[in-house]
Amino acid sequence: MNLDLKNYTLFLADNALILGQRLGEWCGHGPVLEQDIALTNISLDHLGQSRMLLQYAAKQVGNGATEDSLAFFRNEGEFRNLLITELPNNDWAYTLAKHFLFDTFNFFQYEFLMNSKDETIQAIARKAIKEIAYHAQFSAEWIIRMGDGTEESHQRVQNAIDELWMYTGEMFVADSSSEAMTKAAVAPDYALLKEQWQEKVSQVLEIATLVKPEEGWMQKGGREGKHTEHMGYILAEMQHLPRTYPTAKW
Amino acid sequence: MQVLNLESANRTLEQVSDPEIPVLTIADLGIIRDVKTEGRWVEVTITPTYSGCPAMDTIEADIRTALKEAGWDEVKVKTVLDPPWTTDWMSIDGRRKLEEYGIAAPMDGTADKRILFGKAVEVRCPRCKSIHTQRISQFGSTPCKALYQCSSCLEPFDYFKCI
């Protein structure tokens, strides 16, 4: 088994899984029906992508592992998702700001993965990029609508961007497994993605009349399994049923 | 009992419909990538429309049922991701059936593969055929659809997204 490939596959899978699970909390709570449907559709895309990636990770883990055992029976320290994906949704502005910052990163990440040297990751990326491009467009449009909207929407989305900024640093700092995958041309060079991300984010914030936060201290840890206090709660909600009734069937 | 060969397997598959949009068969949708047969054994390769599309599991089950009923002893359904499904694979007949059903078909050559404020696509109202329509939401009742409204006849309708 290639440990680095397994860890890297889980990094991609866990980002999609945790973000999808978190976004699903909006189901039935959207401000209007159309946006409720939009968020649940995006959530479904993420869960679909995470299933394909977890199936691939399960093959590498072996020992009878399945997509379900990886999703429902791993503990907090074994999840490799970025911290930004596990943060609570808070209000509409905060949720969309979170997605805008992540989606933009995700788009450039998957754009590279479409030519990954790993055939399975490449195939998944070629499928997922169409959905991810749609997500990036959706969240960017909302940042512009809110930023260039009312005084209140402007203030709320500016506060959200300011608060979330410290969670964007770890997107571009690779752990040892990601680094090994970058060398093998399986994964992008994360430090290089930063430039593309900065450019797109600056461009959208400017149209949205929002101020881009200054570079400062950044949170990190997700890639190595060190999570925020929010992670335990989201796992408890996602995992309690299969853990309580391990033989339960849908 | 009908003869079991590649041709009859294809005929059976042509009758399996999409669970969400029953006017379309899975052949219309273009999700069947390959069919192989040997004796009483058949293998069907399909590709998902959207990665999280819940209809895929139902489609797989429907394929099995249809082929078993047609007399095949062993049915295998395989999924491939690459090359990824695109609306370009939807048949002309499928597009016509969609529009008659009240869903605007994906537009040829105007795929909305745009990111961050790309050019808007022209979508024709399936009811009055007006091209004066507006997008209400990029997302609709299923992953493959967006919500539109006609500015001429005011009818709200689904648009089958181009990907």
C-alpha cells in the first residue's frame, strides 16, 4: 500500500464529505426555496464526489474497508479535511463566504487533478470539475451580490471574510503525504496554487466592494488530523446512527 | 423466450427509463457506454450524470431487473467515470421528448461551462418557445436541472443544464 496516496485520497475525500455534511444542515432552512434547493444540490455533489474518493481510498486501505467504514467508523484524528470545511454555517453570508474561499481553491486544485498521474484521481477529477466550476460560480456571485448589496449584507459578508481568512492559509501548506504526491505529479504544488487563488479571490472581492484582509497568522492542522472543536460534533451527528446500529440498512 | 444476443440486450436497455424524467430512456440520456454479451451473461457499462445523482442506484437496479426479465442469467453493471458524461451525448430524440415534457433541453454549442460571470446561455421556453427567459436559480429539483421562468408567457420551467 502507498501510504502517501492513501492519505492524499483521504484528504480529498474528507474535504468533500465534511463540507457536504455541513452544508446539508441548510436543508429546510434556506432563506427561500430556490436557495434551499441550491445548497442541498451542492451538498449532494460533494457527497457524490466523496463517495467516489472513499471507494478508492477503501481499496488502498484494504482489510475489508468500505466507503461506509471510512466515513462512519473513523475517529476525529483520522480525518484529514481542511479546518474551513468543518466550521459551522452561521448565517447566509458566513456560509457563502466559507464556500467562496474553499470553492475557488477547490476549482484550481481539481483543474490540476484532471491531469493527475494517478488514473483514478484523474477520472474522478474530470467528472467533478464540471460540478466544482458550477459551485465556484454560485458562491462568487453571492459574494458580489451581498458585498455590493445593502449596508447590512455588505457588513455581514465583510465580517465573515475577515473571520474566515485565517483558515485559508492551510490550503497552500502541504503535509508530507501531499508533498510526496506533488513530487509524483499526482497532486498540484499547493504553494503554487496560492497565486491563482489570490488573483481570483482579489478580483471577486473588488467587484463586491469588499476589503481583502491582510496576510496574518494562519490556523492549521486539518491535513494532519488536528481539528477545531466543531469537528467532534459534526462527526457525532454524522456517525451516531451507524455506530449505534452497525447493521442498519438504508 | 427471445434470443439472447447483443442486439436483444440493447433492445431491452432501450426500454429502461430514467426514474426522475420518465419520458427519457437511459439510451436517450447517453449514459450507456458499453454492452458486452457472452452466452447467457451480459455486462453493461454506465457512466453517472452527476457524481451525487441518487437516480444512478435506481437506474442500476432497473437495468438488472429488465435484463433478468428478458432471460439473462448473469447481469453485471459496471460504472466508469472517464470520459465524463456530457449533455452532448443526449440523443436528438431525447431532446425533443424533453421539450415536449416541459423541460428545456440543453442547448447545443452553448454549454454553460462558464465560471464566475460567464456569458449567459439562451434558453427557449418549452411552452411558448420564446427566447425571452430568465434564470431563477442555477439549481433545480434534481442535480441536472436549473430553474427558469419565461418572460413572455410567465411559465416557470426546468432547464436541463449543459455540462
